[in-house]
Amino acid sequence: MAANHRINDRIRVPKIRLVGENVEPGVYETRQALRMADDMDLDLVEISPNADPPVCKIIDYSKFMYDQRKKQKELASKAVKVVIKEIRFGPNTSDNDYDFKKKHAIEFLKAGNKVKAFVFFRGRSIVFKDKGEILLLRLAQDLEEYGKVEHMPSMDGKKMNITLAPKK
């Protein structure tokens, strides 16, 4: 993070816009702003280098960096982590196996996870593509109240996939 902000003598522009507490906001010469920061035993930190003139603030740099890291941590903890659970079928999956796997898919969707269901074709079973597609569409229809289809069944090599996302 330290590379993102120029502080004190590293600020190389002749004039800056000064903001912050205990300071009269306005455009100052860099040397004058550095003197003001030195008098307060604080640092002059360039907050917005792309502005014209660059915006600087007189603050304690270590405290500023601590607050920045704290904000980053807070944002990361609030971020939603998406988990994709996979369910594998064969083209000739029996009804009781289908029901068992459907029950698991419902649990995954209720827990807020995405479900990627796929039919895996082995050897000559590739001739049953239509059975695989029917199976996946049936699953999507059975899980309609728990999740929505993100993308319809599509072939990917020897697999036919469908992805379901939980309803909010």
C-alpha cells in the first residue's frame, strides 16, 4: 500500500490542494504545506495524485495506513464467497438415484451455494445426449422453487452441464 501514496519529500509538484482537519482548505505551495505538517508533527500525504492540483492531507501516515488496511479487511469480510457444488449423473440414472441427488441439490441451494449438475457420457453412451438433456431439464424444473437456471444445458467435451444459482 505504501507505494500508492507519496508522503512528505516524495511529493514533487510545486502546488497542492490541502484538505483535512486543523487546516484551512485551499491551494498551497508544497514547501509551505510541508512546513505546516512538520509544525504539527504529522505527515503530508498525497491522497489523490491525478487531480489538478494533487490533493494532499496532513495526517499521521501510520494511522492512515492502519485505517486503510482495516477498511480493506472489512470489505473482504463482507464479500460474498460463491461456492459451486457439483452433482454428477449418468445418462441412464435411475429414479431413486435421481431423487437422492436432487435432495442434495436442494440442500446446496438452500445453503446459498450454486449447483453445477452434469451428465457424464462414457464410451458409446454419447448416443444418449437427448436423455442427458432431458434429465438436466427435469432437474432444473424440479428445483425451480429453490434456484434459477444460470445457463441451459450445453455440451462440454463428454459432459453436458447446467448451472443453477440459489434464489435470494
